[in-house]
Amino acid sequence: MPTITAEHLHTLLASTDRGAALVVVGGRAAVVPAGPGGDDEDAMVITTRDAVIAELDTGANEEQIEALAQRLDTALDSLGG
């Protein structure tokens, strides 16, 4: 079962916080706000909202989102996450 899914990316993209990030804490992925309250010392930042927008561009479709989620999950696995 993947840690990072397309649903996480959808949640990240839907955030109104431009500095929101997708993090992994305790083996679970979550979207957190930027700044105070979003800085968990144990959290591993996987990507940010702005980085995903830049990667996918404005015309992203579900296939591209799924592919990005798989790449991020594979990268996390290679780090031992």
C-alpha cells in the first residue's frame, strides 16, 4: 500500500495556503500548513503545493497526478520512509 497517493496531491492542490506541504510523520502522509503549527520536527517534507503546481503545470490530468504520486512514493521508499 503506497504512503503517498493521488488523493494526498489533490488535498495539497486544494489547499488555500500557498506554503502548504505534503509531509510524512510516523509513516503517514499528511498535508500541513506553512509556518507555525505546520513545522513538526519529526516530519519529512515530501513536496510543497507550489512545487506540485510547477511540476504539473495548469493542465494536469488525473494520469499526471497519479504518476507524480507514484514517483514521490517510490522516492520515499528509496529513502526508507
